[in-house]
Amino acid sequence: MKAKLLADRAFPVGQAAPELFGSFIEHLGRAVYGGIYEPGHPTADEQGFRQDVLDMVRELDVPIVRYPGGNFVSGYNWRDGIGPREQRPRRAELAWNSIETNQIGVGEFQEWAKKAGSAVMMAVNLGTGTVQEARDLVEYCNFPGGTALSEERRQHGYDKPFGIQTWCLGNEMDGPWQIGHRTAQEYGRIACEAAKAMKLVDPSIKLVACGSSSSSMATFGEWEETVLMNCYEQVDYLSLHSYYGNRSGNSAEFLACSRDMDRFITDVSAICDAVRARKHLDKTMYLSFDEWNVWFHSNEQDEKVEKWTVAPPLLEDVYTFEDALVAGCLLITLLRHCDRVKIGCLAQLVNVIAPIMTENGGRNWAQTIFWPFRDASALGRGTVLQVKLDCPTYDGGTYGETPCVEAVAVEKDGEITVFAVNRSLTDSVELELQLRGYKNLQLFEHRELYHEDLKAINTADRPDTVVPGTGDGKSLKPHSWNVLRYHAEVED
């Protein structure tokens, strides 16, 4: 099978923001307790943070981490997580039927994020929470001093403000499962008022309004329009969330699911532009795809987990090799829309539908999806070029006629990186590149992620079952993730 990729230096999509390779940690399952934080673990530092986990997070180079939720935030009082730990309340956490000890709060988490080299993307509670509570949290976190809340922060040991710049105005408020679920009009109004109050405290912050929880929501489209008609002027981003799973067992169809993400981004962008036109504004509404991943493996086992325990093993999907290929396709899709999608968060980071897994008191290892994310994060932060791909297609079932190859090209510092997934389950692909505007193109690396078994997994005992290898520079193996790196000179 042959495929031809054409890109031209004169026609870029735009710059891929570093924040496109963000992630997410929620107070859910073992993401926090037993994930990033485990006092007594052999690698724990003086603050109780696992250094083995931090090392892996640094390897992924995650520039921004959304926190503390997620569904969790819609019933969360941020004041429960501040002050002396021995005085913090244990709460019945209603979103995930667990006990929350509140041993980690915003102060501790921003300390962890600094160690990880990440910025915090803080979510406020607009489910059971109020405008006053949201503006109070901004003041506690970001105000230098001289007020009751900023002085309280200083008394808690944080003399300097946290300087959190990106804030989510609630989470999935379109979802009936959400504590404090609202109609689009109700949410649009409180998002507008919260945004105004929060920016009065700190005018430098950027705000993310809730879009639809998925493109399949009955209110999709109408939700975005109504919310933005209420708060377009006050916010900077609109969120999108999507999860995918091979529930039918049809691998060919599953590998085509990134086409849904592509349509979702295109449709939401169009709605944003329509509202901008109706309001006669110049401001572009950017997108924050702040929850995306494969999620379906753990659904059945989660029903058997004991309720009302501390840090139960929830949403611990064990990812297969084909899941890594889907993650690669989703990353390529985000890159192709980098002109509009400025923030992306792989949900989540540790233990909970995550690239990094741990044992309590024991080992840690990389899941299959770790590898394409690491590659894209390291090499995708450059100028994304528009790509014309000529290749065979196949029937993607629900997702329609689907190209056998998913690919994108990124230019950075005299190098061109092509990320490519061969979706074909049977055929290798000879990939021909035509890169206009460049000369003396020389391939110097071909990384590939490949395994004969689409269902292969990594475990604590066998962490190297699915790991990157070296390709031949000539072809893309069937069902493989590929990173092709070229030295290139710009034509005069």
C-alpha cells in the first residue's frame, strides 16, 4: 500500500501551544492518594510526593494540569483542603462515592505541580458553589497580601501568591449526572457572573467555560450557543470532552474514532464563530479540549468497588496496544486543529484512565498510551503544517469512510517531524513525502510503536511488552504509531 503526504511551508495551520499536551488529576480513585501522593512510599519526598511518579510526569513534560476535577469539583468546598492537615474534615465525596480526606488541597497541589514542571489549571465549583466562593478562591490563590484571604494563605505557609493563570468555570454542567446540573441558560448566567468577579480580583487570569460533555449530548450545539450568548465577552476558552472505547470489539472501527473528535472541533468552532458574528465582536473564542482519552475497560469492574472507602481503585483502565494507536490518532487530530485548540488535557495522568500506573507502596510503570503522548509532547511543539494526504480508505463503520493513514507534520528548529498512524490491520504503507519550501531533506530517526497483538498490555511484572522501537525509515508497519524526523533546510 502507498500513501503520499504533501505539505507546504507557506501554508501552516499555526503554532502548537505547549498547553496542548496538558493532563488532568482529579480527586478520584488513586489519582491523588496512592498516585502522586503516598507518604511512606520508598520514593516519597518530605511532602509525601512519590518521586518515581514525578520522574515519569517530567518525562512526559506536561506543561499544565487540570485540578481538582472533574465531577469531584461540583460538590467540593475548597476551604476543606486548606489549613492544618489534622484539622481538615473527612467528607463523603458524592461524585465517586468515596471518602475524601482532604490531605491534599490547592496549596499542596500547586507545590507538586512546581516539582513536576507544570502549571495548575484550577477548576471552581459552579455546581453547589457560588460566585462568592469562586472569587474567594482566586483571592486566596493569587492576591499578593493585605486582605483576609491572602493573609490566610500566608499563615498557611505560602507567602507568595500561587499565580494560577487558567481557571475552569465548573465541570460538565450540561450533564444530568453532575451535582448541581444546570440548564444552558442557568449555567451561562452564573459563568458570566463568576467570570466577572474572578477577573475583578485578578484581571490577568484566563477562563474556560463549559462546553458539551460530548458531541453525543442531546443538548450539543444549543448548549454552546446559549452559554456563549451569555458569557462570550467574559471568557477565553470553551471546553470540549470526549472519551472513546472499543465496546463492539471492532478494531478497524475503533481506530477511526478520531474522526468524531475532528468533527466535534470543527462544529464547535463554527458555533463559536456564529456567536461572535451575532455579537459583532472581533474576539476569537479558543477551545480547551480538557478531557480526552480512551475509557471503557474499567466500567464493569468499577461497579464492584466498595463504596465509601478512601482512594478506591476506580477507573483503572488497563490499556492495550490498539488504545495507544487511538491515542496517537487523537493527538494528531489535536495538532491539526492547533489554530483553534490551545489547551488539551489527557484525562487523566496517574492510575485513573492514565498513562502512568502505580502499586500502593510499590512499583510504577508506563501504560501503552504513555509512548505516543511522550513523543507528541516532546516533538509536537512547533509550526504545524497543513497536510494533504493521498492514501487508500476503508469503511470505518460509525465513523464513515476513513483514511488508512492518519498523519500530521510539525516544523521546529530546522527539523520536520511527521507523526503517522497506519490504521490498516493487514498492510504496510510506503509513505512518500512531498515537503514544499524545504530542501536537502534527510531522515535521521524513525521511531515506531508496534506489536503484533492489538490487545497486548504493559503490567508491573511485564512493563516492556509494548515499548517504542526503531523503524526502517521506508514503510509504516500495519497498525503502528510512527515518528519520522527529518533535517531540512528552508528554500531561498
